[in-house]
Amino acid sequence: MTLDALLKQATERLARAGSPSARLDAEVLLGHVIERDRTWLYTWGDKGCSTWQQARFDALVAARAQGYPVAYLTGEREFWGLRLITSPDTLIPRPDTETLVAMALSRAAQPQGRLLDIGTGTGAIALAFASERPGWQVTGVDLLPAAVTLAQTNATRLGLGNARFQQSDWFSAFAGMADLMYLVVTAKAYLSDSGWLMLEHGYGQAAQLREAMQVAGYQNVETVRDLGGRERVTLGFLTTA
């Protein structure tokens, strides 16, 4: 069976299972199995693959049809152009989160500085920022030791020596924490003068966060929408002088 035929068959199966991105899922899984990118698949779709590769691909498609995320099946996810190792110990980096990275970079024009990523997971945000600002010291913290290990592994693989990771329950490694609202208040003790607090949040939380930040004394408080038009990141800076 050709690669094109395998993709067609898998796409139909995943579509029936309810995948909103059936063709993309099939392409990523097949590319993972045969160790080729999607562009190669488009060019050489008339080629075949080994019996073992086809069996492996069928197994991955079956798992995807059962609802397993593609990033867990392949063990990788691309974020900000970086190939990150993923695992069930962490959330999968979402394209919408790149909005937060873009906002941080737009407010970090100086060649040197410090950034703290709380709840770092795979290290996606911290590593994306570190890759664009090599003169900055970037720290990522996470409650789960497995997440810290994963993030550090990603940093090592990418050769990003200006990023480091450690275990912490929010700010506890630097000294105590809980949810977004508490974070608004507690972050004030750790921000440098004119330092920015940027919070990625879910649907319907923006207005409450803006109010909390304004009451806490943050300036230029605003909410930025993601590519889908949803309120995604609320931010403001603090003047401590």
C-alpha cells in the first residue's frame, strides 16, 4: 500500500472517530513512524513502507481514534519553531500559548534581564523566550519533578544554556502560592521595578483579572486575544520605586 493510500485510509478512520484534524493527525503520525516530515510525504506519496512501519502506524492511528493526543503518541510537539519532547506528566503546549511568548518578547527589548515561568510543564514558554533572548536569565518552575526533568531535557537538547528549571509550588522555591488571583498579589514581592506580570488564562477570566491587577497597583493593564480571537493573556507592569 502506498503512503497516499495509507494516509487516505487513516484520515477516513480518524474523521469517523471525531478528530477535528484527521488529515493532519494522520500525516504527523505517519511521518513519525517513517521518520520523514510532512513535506516529504507530499512529494513521495507514491512510495510504500515496510510491514513493520505499517503495523506501527495502524497502532498509532487506533490509539488516536481512541482519543489519545498526537503529541503523547509521538512524544514530540512543535512550539515556537522548537521541537519539544512531551509526556503525559505535562500539558501539551498549545499554539494559543505562543501569544504569551509574543507579548513577553515585545516588552523585553533590552539585551539582558530575568524571566520566571511559573508552571513551566515542558518548558515551552521559557525555552521559546530563551531562544529569542540569549542574554536573559530564564527560570522555569513546576510542582512536578517529572516536569522539571522533562523541561531541562528539552533545554539541553536545544542547546539553550540560558534557561534553567527547578521544582517549586508557584513561588515557593523563591519563598509561597496558589491561584491566579493570589499570584497577582504575591508576584509584587518578586518583580523588579517596571517588571511585567503576564498571565495566561481561560475563557471568561480576563475582566476579573484586569480588575484585580488594577486594584493591586499594576499599570497599563490590558488583555491580549489569541489567534482565535479569545481573551488569552492579561498583563501589566509594576513600578516599585
